[in-house]
Amino acid sequence: MGEGIAARLRDRGVATTVLARPDGAPMSGELAKHPSVIIAEWATPECLALVGQLSPTSRIVDVGNVIGHGFSDSADLAHFSAILDALASA
């Protein structure tokens, strides 16, 4: 999910990094690039604190909190335009 969102944002010229796991050194290297958007697939409190220290201007999309099983109602889906709107207003 995170890579798909990142690809769509990159297509629009948004500097985006995907943090698949909260691994110290690789994560620090990615954050040093100061991306506009960080997509966290596993956002622990420690991960969020590190993002705040190393790339405080980046916006975080925590896809780990929105992944579920199945779709009970298509109205519950987050459309890509909603993600863009949320990033613009944050």
C-alpha cells in the first residue's frame, strides 16, 4: 500500500520516502534527505520520534493504522484525492 501511494505522489513531483520498517541506520539515511512526505508502514512511537528529530518538516502518512481486511462498504475507502487533500491541509 505504501509503495503505491508513494509512486502516485512521486508522479506528481512530491519527494516521498517509504519506511517499510523502523530500522535505525537505513531509516536515518532516508530521513536525512528531508522528503516532503514519509509513508510509514510500521510507525512505532520511536519511529515517529526519530522522524520528528531528523526530518521535522516532513508530513507522515501512517498506512499501518489504516490497513484492514476486506471492504464492508466502498464509502469507507480512502480515495487518493482524499490523501492529497489531507497532505495539502496539514
